[in-house]
Amino acid sequence: MGFGGISIWQLLIVLAIIVLLFGTKKLRGIGGDLGNAIKGFKKAVSEDEQNKPAEPIEQANNPIQNKESVNKNKEDHKA
């Protein structure tokens, strides 16, 4: 038994019919086009990840800056 009840001989017959219908040159061209499309997609995804802007640093990571901004806000509200 092969894939879902299809034997290896049935798969080979289907493959032979496909080759006869389309020819090896056309199948090679389709395979090459598909490979280039996949490579282009992977390249675009990797470039997109590299071009992402860095995430902003949260103010909670810098306690001195937080303290200064709190004092500044207090002065602003007094005036």
C-alpha cells in the first residue's frame, strides 16, 4: 500500500502520463520557475526581517531617566 491506498505502480503510471502530456522540457521549466519563486519568497522574507526597525527601549529600563521625567512632570503641574 502506498499513499492512501494508491500503490507505487499507480503513482508511476500517473507520472508517466504526466510526462507524456507535458514533456520533460516543460516539466523542467515549471520546476525551475517554482524553485525560483520559492527562493525569491525566502529572500524577500529575510530582507523584511532585516529591515525591521529596532523596538523602542522602554523607560522602565533606565531608572535615572524615569526619575528625571517624574520630577519634570511634577514641576510642570505646579506652574
